Amino acid sequence: MYKAVIFDVDGTLVDSNDAHAHAWIDAFAESGRAVAFERVRPLIGVGSDKLLEAAAGIAADSDEGRRIARRRREIFQQRYLPSVKPTPGAAELVTSLRDERMTIAVASSAEHDELQDLLRIAGVRKLIDATTSSDEASRSKPDPDIVHAALVKTGCRAQDAVMIGDTPYDIEAARRSGIGTIAVRSGGWADRALRGALAIYDNPADLLEHYALSPFKRPLPV
């Protein structure tokens, strides 16, 4: 049995990936840059440092990069956060795992304040034992820094923990931390993009419904 579960948040516990993409597009537009939704949406899940460069060729540490990232945060909070909803079964899954005495941690590319708002929306803020945000890691997913920091906070070995996430960036970051991933489709990624996951479910509710046959009940790899 696993001893710790590390959750991603956006797309996993809250249905926020499209909202983040639109906030980025709005911020780019205010800076005079037309960036298509189709270019930004597949990058949701990495940190702003990587997204700025990949979507628009802007260095995150440039004046423009810092200005766009700051404006994106404001736009997301004001225009999009109020309409963000939990993914189906998010709070129920976290509650069930806590009932099984697992340590619950979060590893998110969001900044601390934004992360707290998202956890509140998901209905799990009081159920989380440890959080790690972009403020606590020098490199964002798919680099392993955020996931590794969350693992350290659980006090568990990598082989005793599992990640639950919705993007290939979660799977890669967890793999590089020595952790397997259970993937959910609620972030909008196709199964082919989630290759490498231990199992794939529609959303937290689907995982909870099939919990008895999930990786949580299978023998752990040696």
C-alpha cells in the first residue's frame, strides 16, 4: 500500500486548464502579442517560465515576461477564477485516501496564493498535509523539482508514494523523482499523451469508483 499521494491541482482537482489558457491569451494580447489558444493550451501544466518561452519566445526574467506573468495572474483571479469548478469526485477521492491514512501532498506549478484559492474551490484545502508551489522550486514541471519537494515533505520514500495528475508534464516530473503516476483525463489530454502512467481514469470520481482494481490495491513494484 502506498503511504503518500502527491496531487497535481489544475486539471486534476479543479477544471481550470482552459481558464488558465484564456488568461494567458488575454495577457499576451494586452502586451500586443496575438497568441492562439491552440498554442497555449497544450502548455498548461508547465510553469510560467517555460510557457512564456514556448508560446511567445519571451524570456521569463525579461521586463516583458515579468509584466505578462503578473498580468496573467490578475486576469485569472478577476475574470476566470470565479467560474472554476472542482473536477468530479475531487474532494471525495482526497477524503477517501485520508481515511486510508495516506499522507496527502500537492505539487503544483501555481504560485502559493493562487494554489490556496484552487484548493478551496476543490474543497480539499483542510485535507492537505503538505503543499509545494512554484514559489518553492527553481524549475517547473516537467523538471522534477516541485514533485521532489512535495515528496520530501511527506517524509516517505519515492517507492512508497504515487502521483495523481492530468498532463504528460506530471508523469515526466514524477518519473524523474522515482514516482509512478495515476493519470486522469479531466485535464483534456488524450490517452496517447499520458503513456507511462500506471493507469488512466476519466477523473477522480472514476478512480474512486474503480479503486478496488486500481494501482492502490495492486502489489507495489519491487
